[in-house]
Amino acid sequence: MIGPEGENDGIAKRDTCLCGSRVQSERHLLIDGHNVLHAWEDSRVLMKTSAESARAHVISAGVLIHDYENIRVSIVFDGKGGEIGIEHPGRDAGCSVLYAPASMTADDLIEQMVGASERSQDYVVATGDRMERETVEALGAECVSPSFLEEWVVRCRSRQSAAVSRRARNQDQDWQNPLPL
């Protein structure tokens, strides 16, 4: 598991960097929604007034990673009802929010997704649940801690802001230097 500060918790890091432009698009980040929600201070604060706001905070983090890193992201929560619920918070089906049916937990759904895959090594599971981590690692997935995920989001947000600033400067220069008439 990769923990805070990017240190390796005994698992050899893959050649593919999880927090930079070298992330491969076939990677699939599965976020254990409630586990991460309760691990992050910002989400815990939001949870005191609105569970929906806390969930939205975690979902927006997943969307940011999906959009900036160009990898598939699924945020998995415990749910209700008889079937898996699926929502797409953006326009791309590569980013989804999954709700496990009442007959299983989000952990069960994550384990089934990893276990059913022919390429379980392409999965990265964000969870602080030790049993969940051990199970999906045994199935071939890689795990990252909630704090690593939070740092990943901060790095993506920072690089995104820098890219927007560069684009704005370039547009300002283009506006100030019109084509000669």
C-alpha cells in the first residue's frame, strides 16, 4: 500500500506513477467512498451538517482525478435497493458513482469488481480499511491510503490551477498582440 507522503508500505511501487502525467488510462481508481469520507478532515466537518455535502466533496475529488489524470474513476458507496446504482457526475462514463445494493457492502462490490477483472493489476483501490486492503491486494490490485488520495487531489488541483493560469496569460498575450492589419 502506498501511504502518506508517497512512502511504500511494503509493496513495490509500479513503474507507472500514480500522481503525475505518466498514469496510464487503463488504470481504474476505485475509491471506498465512506471510508475516505470519514478519513478526510474536510469531509468529516461537512458530515456534521450534511451527509450529501460530504459525499459531494469526495465525489468532486474523484472527478478531478478523472479529468486531470485521464483515468477511469469509480467512487463506491454502500447503498439501498436490489440493484447496483450508477450515476455519472460528469459527461464521461469513465467517471462513476456506484451504490452497492442492500445485499452487499461497498467493500463487497469493490472486491467483486477487482476479482472479476482479467487485469486486476490495473485497479488502484483507495481505502484505509486494512481488511479491504489485504483482500484486494491478494486479488492483484494496488492500494493507496486516504491521505495519499487527498495529496493526489491537492497535486492535481495545483497543476490544474497552474495550467489555467498559463492559458490565461497566453490568451492575454494574444489579445495584446493582435494580428497586424
